[in-house]
Amino acid sequence: MDDISATRKLTSPETTKLRSLLKSKLNLANADDKQQAEEDASDLLDYTFAMIANGKNVKYVTDELKVCTVCSMCIFFTLL
């Protein structure tokens, strides 16, 4: 399943539906700064869709998002 990638460009309705499904999986309810959490989620989803549009497979996308999350956490804790 990790080697699955989009075989064509997603239509606008498909992109909207997928974005909604992915966003529903994010846990933003407990964020201290809900507005910032929404913006961060939007940025990650934009990046996700750019990778999908560029033909990246599921494994690549999930690995890349893990790296982004770890880097963001490192930056956050460095700023504290």
C-alpha cells in the first residue's frame, strides 16, 4: 500500500473531499493556539497536496510529513 500514488491529477471536488478527510484526522481541539494550529494544519495539507500532485507515493508523503513534524517540534522547543 505504501507504493500507491495518484495516477492522474485530482479533480477539484476530489481534492476538496480528500483535504476534508485528512483534516478531520488531525487533532486540533487541544491546541493552545487554535488559530496557529489551523494555519499549521493548512500548511501541512498544502505540502501534502503538492507532493501528491508531483506523483509521490504514500510512503514518501508520510515519511516526509513525519520529518516536518519532528522539525517543527524541534524549532518550537528551541524557541521556548
